[in-house]
Amino acid sequence: MLALRLTRAARPAVQLRRLLVAAASAGTGLLLLSSLAHALAHPEAADAAALRLAWCAAPLTATVYLALAVARTDPGTRPRAGLSAAGLGPAGLMALTALTTALSCALGSLLALLLFLHLRGDLTGLPFDGAAAGLLAAGQPLPVPAAVTLLTVLPVTATAAVAVALRPREPRPPVRAARRFGRFGASGGSPGTETFGAYGRFRARAAAGTRAPARPHPADPPATGAAGAAVGGRSRTRGRTATDGGGPAPGTTGTNADGRAVGADGGGPGPGIAARPELPVPALDTGVRSPAGLPWGVALVTAGLAAQAYAGRSAPVPGLALLLGWLLIGTGLVLAGPGLTHLCGTLLQAGRPGVLRLLAGRGLMAEAARLGRPLGVVCAVASAGCALTALPGGPAPDLGPLSALGALVVGGATLATLFTAAVESRQYRADTTATLLRLGARPALLRGAAALRAAALPALCGPLVLAVALLSALPLSR
């Protein structure tokens, strides 16, 4: 009941994304039922029915991917004070989101069943003058258990994927550094390699932190301050006066060669003055790391093109080699998607960028991991469509209504997933955008940076998609 209330009280944009999931699940369910109808109409062709059912894996995967992207942008996944007070923690919010996904997919499957029964003529007679009777086996009785089993595959798979992706993760304990031992079993050794005789060298084994530094030998040269105080005269060490002997004046403190505070006798801090321990200054990582999947993606795309070229050598093109080639090409494009997005952001900042190009490029580099995978899926689907179009004669002679429905479901689901990922990245950039507005950035500048990001990605990926499509279709068009 709580899931239904939260679903009903969501904003129109959230409801639209859920309706997209329901529409994609309806198309996938209709394709699954049509494969069942083909098996009923042609019981002697079991291989063709199994091939039709196997091709339904593409729209099924695209719909599950869309449901997962919509669940990540759902406001119900974010913890709120009211729900936490009611006892709904991270596990409860994950369960609510999974239940909402199950409701959307179940609604789509129910619509697919009603439309399938209507086209078969089981409800009100054959519509469209019986045009769909041959495709949906109108004269055969429909096995209800088989239909229900096929329709429950998508809701169960999508719900399980959302539950696994949004499961609450326990915070990992900090990794403790391994304890180092110096020579003769002394603890706290330096991380660097010690040379011969380093243990007996002056101040080589002085401990950091709270232990007092060793007393210098009278014959040693006078210690100088970290700020570069002069020796043998009256000088200042960090604002304190030192005597001609190189040490601090009576009642004052100075610093030795290691940067530690020493007293008047040179062995420690002055009376009532504690030595301040040295704290390590962490290095700031201001750069954005490049994703590591670009080389692997290029290698897989190359292997897929090689498999396509090998398949085109024989007159009857082997279907297994063709399928393997497309699988390698699609996987390579998905892996290379984050790297391509990062590269696009780098190219936007090339030369002497202004504020607009700098904001757009840094935004793409920061969101490369979030936008790259959906972009790679869109590139894979677009390259497959362009390759089918580039074949001699095109796909028009073999493209039936069910094939067109499958292409519509796969293409629409992948585009909707990319747009949903863009919405997710906008939600993650909300704090940064608010900070820029407080600092005086004009809203037109932020809108221009977003438009430049949206135009730069197709400009980079469009030629790549066309090149991959032409190279994959070239061996098959001979």
C-alpha cells in the first residue's frame, strides 16, 4: 500500500519514465507471446521457434536496462527523514523501488496479454479483417501456463536486477597500513630502502610524532631552521631570535634541521612549550581519471570486425560467426563508451578553452562513467541498424511487423535509458550547479554548457558508428 501511495504521489516526469518502462515491457511481452504463437502454428519447425524466442533476448535486455536506469533516478531510492522515522531504512527503500519496478513491468505484461488476445480474436472477434490471424495462430488454443510463464520472465528479471543494483552496501572498514620493522626489530621504519650504516647515522632513526628528538652532539654543526636561518650571527628562525652559537636564545625555542622545535640547550622544546608534531599534508587529486575500458573496447570491436570478415568469406554466411561478431562489436562499444565520453570532454578543453568549453568538458569527464555505458549501448544498436540498412536491398523485404516492433522496442528503450542517465547525472550535479549560481554564474552559461555537451557526443560518436557499420556490412555485401 505504501508503494502504491508513493507511486501515485510522484511527479509527472517520474510517472512518464515509469510509463516508458510499462510500454517497453508491453512490447517485449507481445514479442514473447508471438514466438509462442509461431510455435503453436508450426509445431514441426521447432528450430525456427527457438530462434524467434532467442531473438527476444535483445528487447528483454533493453527493457531490463531501462527499468534499472529508471529505478536509479526514482526519488524513492533516496533516504528521507520521514521514511526513516517510520522505520524504512535503505533496505526498505530498496524493496519499495523493486516493488514499483515490478508493478510497472506487470502492467506492461498485462497490456501485452490483452492486446495479444484482442488481435487473436479471443475477446471481441478478429480485428483488422483478420490480418494478424496468421502471425498469432488465431485458430489454435492458447496454453495458459506457457503464456503466464513467458509474461512473468520480464517482471521477475527486472525486479531482481533492481534489487541487486540498489541493495544497501555496508561501509568498508579503512585499510590499515602494514606495520614496518626496521633493523634489529625496531618498529616504525621508513618506507624507503635503507643503505648500509643508516641505523648508526645521526638522527636517522628519530621517531616522528610525540617522541622527543635526540640530543645533538656538541661537535656537530649548528642546526638551522626550516625557514633558512643563517648560522654564525644574529638571525631569526620562524620569527624567533637565535644566538651566535646557532641555537635559540635562553627562554626561546627554535627549529632543528628536521624542522622540529628545540629548546635553549638544543635537545628539546623550551620550558612550558610543547613541540608541535608534524602532520602529513595530503596531496589533492584535482584530475579526473580516465576510464580503463577504452583499449579493451577497441580490441573487442576489432575482433568482432575480424569475425564478420571471416564469416563473409563463405557463400552461405554462417549464422553463428555472424552472431559472434555482432556480440563482440556490441560488447566492445559498451566497454569503450566511458572512454569515448572522457575523450570527448578532453577534446572540448583542447587549446585555450573559455569558460563555456571548460565547463562542458569537465562535466563530460566527471560523468564519463555514468553516461558512457548507455551511450555505448546506443552506439551498438545504431551501428547494427546502419549495417542492416547498408546491406544490398536493405532490410525492407524481410522486415515484418514483429521485426519492426522488436527494433522499435530496442531502439526506444536504449534512447530512453540514455536520457534517463542524463537526468541522473543532472541530479548528481545539482549541488555543483547551485554552487556556481551562488558564485555568480549566469543560468544561460550553464544551459549553453549543457547544450554543448549534448552536441559534442553525437559529433564524436556519429562517425564512429557509421564507420563500424560500414566495416561490418562490407564483407556481407560481396
